[in-house]
Amino acid sequence: KEPSAVDLEYIRCVLECPSIRSIMWAGAKGMAQPNISPSQVLDLNIPLPPINAQRALVEELDLSLAQTAPVTQSLRVAIATSRALRQSLLFTAFSGQLVKEKSLV
């Protein structure tokens, strides 16, 4: 395609799409570390609407992602806190401090 007919940010968004990523990884080669070759990426059939539509889609996606960013960050913090609490609880349990015996005196 003509470079003027393709918005690179649109291509970035398409390549980050989970369904496209699964297609790429399905064709990955290598055992220990699968790799995707540039030719595999170039062989992808990417829908290419008119340039104005590409830019509008990128703008809309960026806006949506910006709106979800605070929620995503809160979830990351909650997950990290949950993991730390879990580790602390396990340490307390396995060190015998979770359940202390009561004396009968």
C-alpha cells in the first residue's frame, strides 16, 4: 500500500489486538523461544479502511484506553497488595504465629 494510505498508529493498534496476536503466535517458529518473523507480519491480511477512518479508530481507541487506565492501575495495585497479604499470611501461618495455643491457667 501507499505510505500515505496507512496510519502507523492504526497498524500498531491492529497488531496489539488479541485476535491478531493469536494468529501471529500460532505461526511462531522455534522451540525454546518462539519467534515471529517480519515476513509473517507482512503476510497478515489487515483490514485497511480509508486513512480518515484509521485515524478516527485510533483516536477512539486511545480515548477509551485513557478512560480505563485509572481502573487498570487500581487493579494492578489491588493485585500487588493481595499478593503481599497472601505472602504475609502464609509466613505467619507457617511460622506458627497464626494460631497460638491458649494456656489453661
